[in-house]
Amino acid sequence: MSECDVCGKQENMPYQCGHCGGTYCAEHRLPEAHDCPGLDNWNDPKGVFDSGFDDSVDGGSSGGSGGVADRFGVNTGPGGPLAYFRGNMTYVFLATMAIVFVLQHVVLLTLGVRAHQFLFVIHPQNPEYVWTWVTSIFSHAPFSLSHIALNGLVIYFFGRLAERQMGSKKFTLFFIGSGVLAGLGQIGIQMLQGGTSGALGASGAALAILGFVTVLNPDLTVYLYFLLPVPIWAITGFYAIISIAGVLAPGAGILGGNVGHAAHLAGLVIGLWYGKRIKDRTRIPNQIQFGGRRGGGGPGGPGGPGGRGPF
């Protein structure tokens, strides 16, 4: 629990202002709601409230032309068409997974298995289908809810924590980048082992998120169904052991024969590496509940109830 610097309210998952460093509740999270010192520099050349889209802001350089807004005429500030995505990319990815899951079934039922694999499955026999490097991240085992549900739970609970620490722009690159590398790692192992099944699912990205959060706070307590307190390092360690065993002994049937152990392991390594890289610059709360009350708000869009960190 942390205390809001303005009203003293206790918050499970407080907002930390990226400009003044203070800790605030949902009501006082916006700079104008807590008299942020950065308000005096609203249009300053250092971009105190820059959305993160405009890459011309670099360490206080005021010369700045050639940013995204200048090149494409897109309003990236508060109230602009892209403002909703700041702080909400976790929910965007979850929504994309749900939409793609529906599309998978439409393709399977209308065009067949070959079209489904062509569009959604990264495959060791066709690694040149570069679109599947990305589409496979958001695709999941069809006609089953367990695969997408498990990945969705991990992304929902831990993705919000990771996004707050990285900012939405870096989180987006982290999620897609780790998913792509995990998928390529999986089919690379399959090539070496003679496998031909291909891979799909957000497991690699989800495990990267888990590894990232674990490094930032290895003692984070996860309350499973409000009852069972488990430190996150134990969960991450369990997945690491299972993944290593699955890669080394693919024929042993560990956790089933269709599990992408190499993708899991690749995702974990990426998350652990990146978490170690920025560990000293961020912080994570001490508790999180699976199935508990939402801390820190949900998707909010411009001016909405959700947490909007830096993009």
C-alpha cells in the first residue's frame, strides 16, 4: 500500500508521476490535479508533457523538427486521436487477441486449415512468411479457451504493471519484440529437432512480462484466488524449470506435447534481461491479486478512469 501525496488515500497500485516523481491516487494522478511543478513548463522545449510519440524531443534539445506529429500531422497530445492508447496498450493487446481468436475460427470454418496456418501460424517450414511473426503472437489454439485464457490472465495482471514502468511506447515494442523473438526461437528449435508443428500464442510475450516484473520485485506476492500467497519468483522459477526441461527433452511430454517451451524460455530470458537493465529506474508494488479488486484503474482513454503513464 502507498499513500497519495495530496489526500493521503491508501492505494494498492498507485500512480507515480513521471515528471515530479510523486505518488498519487486515481483522483490526483493528472499533473493539474496535484500541482505538478512541470505545469510551469507546459510547452517547454524539453517536452515535460510530451506524449512520447514525438521523437524530436531528445534530452532537452529544442531544435526539433521531424517528429511524428510534424511528419504526419497527427495530434499525439491529450485529447488527440492517439491519446487513448497511452497507458492502455495492455488492454489493446488483449482486445487484439480476442478479435484475432474470432477471425481464426472464421478462417478455419470458411477457408480451411491451410489458410489458417498461412495467416496465423509461424512455421519452421515457412519462416519467410514474415506476417506470421506478428500474427502468431495474437493467435491461439482454436476451439479451446484454455490457451488464450491463461495468456490473457498473465498479460492482464502483470502487463499493466510492466506498462506503467516502461511507458506505453516501450511496452508496445517490448511486447511485440519479445513475441516475435520467442516465436522465431520456437521454430528455430523445431528446425534443429525436426519438428513440423509450428507455433502460435502470446506465451512468449506473457513470459517476458512475467520475467520483467520478477526482476523489478522478486518478492511481489501474488494472491491466487484471494487465498494462496505465492511469491512471483517461485512462479517464474517454475516456468523456467519446466521450459528448460521441455527444450532439452521434447519427447518427454512435459506439460503436454504441444507446449512451446522454447518460446516460453526465450520470452523469460528477454524479460529478465530487460528488467535487469532498468531495475534501478523504476519500482513495482508489493502485492497483486488474481481475481482481486482492480488497483490503479482500468482502460480510460482521454480523461477516463484508467492510468495513463508516459508513452
